[in-house]
Amino acid sequence: MNNTKIIDKLKQIIKEKGLKYTKQREVIFETILNCEKHLSAEDIYNLIIQKYPDEKIGIATVYRALAFLEESNLISSISLDKNTRKFETNFKEHHDHLICTKCNKIVEFVSDKIEKEQEKIAKENNFKLLNHTMYLYGICEECSKK
Ligand SMILES: [Zn+2]
Ligand SMILES: [Zn+2]
């Protein structure tokens, strides 16, 4: 799905919920869509003030928009510690995550073996698998050298 179509989904959801359309939500969503990495609210805020200096978006608006986008199933977040959450779009190809608990680095991976094994386990338990999220927590190479 291209970004224009994905943004149309956001517009449709806003309409269905009877909310007023604001450019700000779109700008925030677009920033997440255009970034390969997982972003914190501060990262998103900093990218926006660089790219759209005229929008005058405050950090509180970013937080509210992120809550709305997550509620609407357009983005998801990973809690890294009490103060850090990172967001990514739900329109990326499926992948799982390795998370460093020291520096909050996130590495994405896909393993056919794990995917197949999960299908097998679901089948054995008579589950129709709809989706899954996997976060493996640990210490990355750089942090383990410190
Ligand atoms: Zn690390
Ligand atoms: Zn990811």
C-alpha cells in the first residue's frame, strides 16, 4: 500500500469517528510512515519542527495524535522503560524485534523458522493464527562491551 492510500485510511477513520480533520494528525502520521526506524514522541516532534516549521505543533499535540493513531490501529508502540515508548507504522512488512534494555536500540528481524513454528503451535492447539508480536529483550553487542 502506498502512503497516499494509507493516509486516506486515516482520513476515513477521522470521518467515521465524526472528528474534525486536522493537518497536524496527518503530518504526525506521515512522519512515522516515512521513517524506517522506531521513533519516540520526541523524535517525531523534532522531525516535524525541522520539516514543517509552519505547522506549529507542540509536544502535547504529538502525544495526543499518537494515542489517537494507536487507538485507530494505524501505529503500534513498544514500551522500552518507564519514560520511553517508540512508535512504528502498522503498514510495514511483518517483522519481530530484538530490544537492548541498556541503550533502547531496536533491531528488526524475520525468521521463517519462527514464523512456521508459530503456525504449527497454533494449529496443534486448534488456533487460527491472526497475528503476533515478538519482542526479545537483552543487551546489544556494543552495550555488553561497556
Ligand atoms: Zn545497547
Ligand atoms: Zn519494528
